[in-house]
Amino acid sequence: MPPIVKMKSMTTLRREIIAERVLSEAEQNRFLESAEESDRRMMAEFGILHKNIQFKLACDSSEIVRVALAKSLCLKKFIQTKLAKSKKESVRLALANNICIHKSAQELLARDENQQVIQAILTNKSLCDSIQVAFANHPDLVFRQYLASNESLLEEIQCQFIDENDLMICLTLAKNIGLYKKYQCTLAQNENLFVREALAGNTSISKAIQRMLTQDQASVRLILASNECVNDETSQHILARDQLKDVRIVLAARGYLEESVQLKLAHDSSKKVRLALARSFNLAESVQLKYVKSKNQDILKSLAVNSELTTNVAEILLENKPSDDIRIAMADIHIHNSSKIGVLLLLANDPLVSVRDMLANEPSFISDSDELQIKLAGDESQIVRDTLAQNYDDLCEEAQRKLDEYKT
């Protein structure tokens, strides 16, 4: 007698589909037969589906389910063809945005009556070469613009568009992260300011182009300074010395700068530049150590709430007895950052009960440190201890012992 195989529950099947586990066709079929619309949608979107199940979902009465299926990256070619012929624009649009779309479905959608669908196909980075070539000479400028924005645009078509020198096409090309370096160079010398501004905001411009644009007009330099992908140290230094204060402010506020550039900006003559740097991401400890000696309360407060504040700098800052509002702001920011246990331990010694109470009121991060639990459990203020006890019922043994001692 064959062994009895226990059938999986609908809950188990649902969980395994979401986890993208491979189920048998029979299991998928059983789930589909009993599934509500929300479950069929989930199945279509997340499931690794057998072709017969894909077909059933492609014929589903719910447009929502068919749209979810059209987004799936594992569709059979004949299913995509069926969906590309759907009467519902939303289904065709979802398929047109699918990066795993087959060439035959692309060709159908490239002739779609809806402009949004054609736009989605022309900007899809999986767009086949034959459609690119066909649309490169399309009489409608709008379609050529859509094509020009495709990051997988063929080099020969980039060359063609550059030679045509149409302003709208050049503006679109300048923003394209797939633009070849030699065409970046051509556009960096384009006579139109808007084209060069668009290029300055491109996150894939080469270091040579970054340096070239540092010598351009103010509006170009402002956009370049705000571009977080401008990673050339020489370009950053040039912008950090820019005569226009606004360029230096934008650069300093941007963050993710080389340490040598941060140190340069930390000595800037403009308080606004220094303040922008104090608030920025990825602030180097060497700059923090300079700022912690500042007499300016705005800079100290910006430093205190900077997510990169190190324990070493925090200790120096607190030793200098900053104002109450700085310490409160410091606690308010860092209690939400589990990597700042060292800073929180320093704040657990703060003279203000309200600061220590803020720490005790954030149990999700207290769990990361027995030392912090013990410190707060032994706090001299009953307010802090009560807050801790109310918000945390799984303290370490030593912290619980301290709380119990106070109770008795």
C-alpha cells in the first residue's frame, strides 16, 4: 500500500508561492481553483509557474490578475504573445515594461495603438536591435525621443542622433546613463546650455567629462556639484574652490565626498558652506573632530544629529556640555540608529531626565545592548526605570535584578 501523502494547506501553498518555491503543477492548480482574486494576483506576480497555470492566469477574468502576470519575469513566449494582444491597455503596458519581454511580443507592442505602450517598449532596456533601427528614423520626434532615452541604445543610433543635432534629442541623450564616453564629450561641447546642464546631472558621466564641466557656466557647475556620482577627486576639489558660494554649498550638502575635499570645505570662509557640510552624509571623523571644537551652536547641533557621528566625537561633544536642546536633538536622532550604541551609552549619563527617559522609551534598540539595559535599569530616576519596565519585558538578568532591587 503506497504511503499517504498529506496535502499542503492553502496557507502553506500561499507561503511557498510568496517564497518563490517550485510547486508541482497539481499543487499550483489546486491553489488556483480555490484562490480569491488577491491570491491569484499574488500567484501571478510571485509564482514560478508551470505553462498551463500561466495560460489559465492569462485567461483570468480579473484584469488585476492579468496585469500581475504580465509583470512576471518567467513567462513563456506564447503567454507574452497572448498578453500583448490583450484588449486591456493596462495589461499591454505592464508587459511592455517587462525587461524579460520576448522579441515577438515587442514587435506587437511597438505597433500598439496606445502611445504609452509604445513609450514603454521604446524605453525598455531589453529592446531588440531591429525595433531600435526602425524607430531611429521614425517621422515622429516624440518616438525618437523615447528611443534616445533607452540606456541600451545602440552605438550607431547614438552616433546618428548626435549628428542630427536636434535639441530635444540631444537633451534626452545627455540624460541617458548608457551614453558612450565619446558622445558625452561631444555633448559637453554642445553650444546649448540646457544640453550641458542635462549632461552635468547624468549619473554616468566619465571623470574626464566631470573635469571638463567644472569649467562651464555657473548653472552647469551647480548641477554638477549636486550630482552624487561625481566621484573624481580632482573635480570635487575644483568645485570646492569655486568662486560661486552656492556651488560650494551644494557640493558640501551633497555628501559622499573624498575626505580631503571635506577638509577643504570645513575651512571654507562661508558659514553656510560649513553648516551644509556638518549636516552631510558620510562625514569623515577628521572633519567631525574639527567641528566639535566650534563655538557656533548651529554647527554643533548639526554635528550632534549627523548620522555619521562617531562615539569618540560624541564623547568630546558631551564633555563640552552643549545646550539642552542639542543633547535632546542628539538623543532623538540616535535612538533610531542601532549602530550608535556607543553614543546612546554616553547619553544614558546625561543630566537631563528627559534625555535618559527617551532612551528607555525605545525598546527596539535597547535589546542590542545588555550594558545599556543595565545602565538604565540602575538609573537614579524612577521615571526612567518605570519607562524601561513598561516598554521592555525581556531584560537581561542583571538589568532585571536592578529593577527588582528598586521595587523592594
